[in-house]
Amino acid sequence: MAAWLVWLIVAVALGVGELLTLTFVLVMFAAGAAVAALIAALGGPGAAQGVTFAVVSLAGLWLVRPVATRHRDVPTLRTGAAALIGRRGRTLTAVSAGGGGRVRIGGEEWTAAPYDDNVVIPADTVVDVLQIDGATAVVHPVELPLGGGGT
């Protein structure tokens, strides 16, 4: 069997293996085998084929794989109520642990509760949304540090 055909079969097998694992490792070796197949088809000696395979594979692992891995790790998109966490809002009424309150976040009106049960947040105060608990936004005033207490 011709050397170029062996390298081509190895490249295809590694490519299929990459499709099954999605690690961006086997594809680098598949590329090395494909280039080695080209060298073999052009009549290059076996040593040149082996060196080409090693150099292309290792260069791909060193140069291409980190970039490909970074692009694969896409941040998750928060939707619905989870998208409100971290946003700013403004209280429409006083917000307290016992009495609840209302807050406007991104044009929508929400029931609100303070993050710190000892804090009473007056109306028309800018707040950060720290979490969503059911249909209630848990908020904290921007000017007051967390755990700072207040009246």
C-alpha cells in the first residue's frame, strides 16, 4: 500500500475520532497526517514524512488549540428573571423585610425585598438586584455597602 494512502487513512481516522471527542487534540494530529500524506504523494522520504507529521501536529497543539479552546468556551446567555441579576433598579415604594415593596427594573415593576433584613430602603433609591426569589427581586441600595446596616 502506498505511504500517502496510509497517511490519508490515518488522517481520516483521527478526524473521525475528533468528531467523537471534540477535544481539539486529534484534529491537530489529523492535520499532521494529511500534510505527511502530501509529502508522501510528492515522493518525500519516510523520515521527512515523519518529521512533517510531528512538526505540524505539535505546532497545531501549541499555536492553534489554545485559540480554538478559547472560542469554544462561549459564556452562557442569561434569560428571563436570571438576566435581571446584577442590574440596577429604582425603588417605587419603601422596601423593608416585613412590608415588602416595589422596584422598577428595566421598565418592569417587581415586588422587592431587601437583601439585609435590617435595612429599610426608602422610595426613589437606586438599588442593585442581587437575586430573584420567585417573583420577588432581592435588592440592596447602591450607596450602602453590603452588611453596612442602616435604617
